[in-house]
Amino acid sequence: MRKILFGVVITLIILFTFKYCGDQNNTKISIQENSALIQEQINNVGKLVVTEGHFSEVITYQQSKSMFNNWYNPNKKAVVIVNADVTVAYDLSKIEFDIDGESKVLRIKNIPKEEIKISPQLEYYDMDSDFLNPFEAEDYNKIAETVKSSIAKKVEQSDLKSNAENRLISELSKFFILTNSLGWELQYNQSPISNIEQFKSIDFKL
């Protein structure tokens, strides 16, 4: 009888051991699969999120040159019509993140800063210059710099950057939906994200 009981106990121990090892292996496989799925999703989202805008303005360029001890001041001037295409982009392939399989946490450590590209087209009208003060390459460079500076200020005053950030939030919300569906936690700068609305209060300029 003792031998039978002993055999039953040994059998149960072996069965529980196999079951425990099997559960542990299944858990590890599940974590690995989930980690790979999250990695794949991040890679899929790793693209430029772009918002485009168009700006137009008219600039009058004028420059005088002092000659002969201020006795003669030849002028040059031009009217410049500017049409500029502007893009605000986030290169999501540069996201810094960490996947903690043991804790089931996806940590987004850094979001790349927006990239603003200004592509102006300039048309020159009413160009007038003196033979002693002609238009030179330096003048065109100054006009281009003035145009870019002016357009950059208009971009800051427009809703172009906020629209781009809204698109960024839309892309990042996919991470929350994915991690939430897998029973994982999403963090940004070590702060847990418990709902999509929290993305709207994140300062991505950190």
C-alpha cells in the first residue's frame, strides 16, 4: 500500500513539474511573440508624419551703397513675389524605445523633434540697379535668407505645427491600442499612459 501511495505521489509531482515547465515555456513564448509584434508595429509606424502648407507674400528689397565719401549713393531695389511650400514632419524611425518583456512594458524614451522644410519659389519684378551698384550673388542670398526667416515666423504663427502634432498623436495612439490589447503597459518618459487622451497633454519638446 505504501509503495502504491509513494508511486502516486511521485507521479503527481512529475505531472505538476511538467505542467509548471509547460506553463513557463508558454509564458516565455507568449512574451517573445508579443515583443516581436510590438517591434513590428513600431517599425511599420516608423515613417514620416507630414503636414503641408503654402505661404505667399511680397517682399521689397532695397539696398544703397555709399560712395565718394557719401557724395554718391547708388541704389538697387526689386519687388520679390514669394510662393513657398512648407512641410512639418516627424521622422518616427528615430523614436527611441525599450521593450521590457518581463514587466510587459513598452517605454517610449524620446520622440524626434519636428523637421520644418521651407521650399520658396522667388519671382523678381521691377528690378532696378545702378551700374556702380549692380545685383550680385550676395543680394540674392540675402533675399533668400530674408524670405526663409519671414516664412518661418509665419509657420510659428500658423496652425501647421499643431496639425502636425495632432497627426503625431494619432500615430502614437496605435502603440497604446496595441499594448493595451496585449495586456502590456505603455510609458512615455517613465510616466504610464492609461488612455489615449493622455497623449494630448504630453510635451513632446522635452
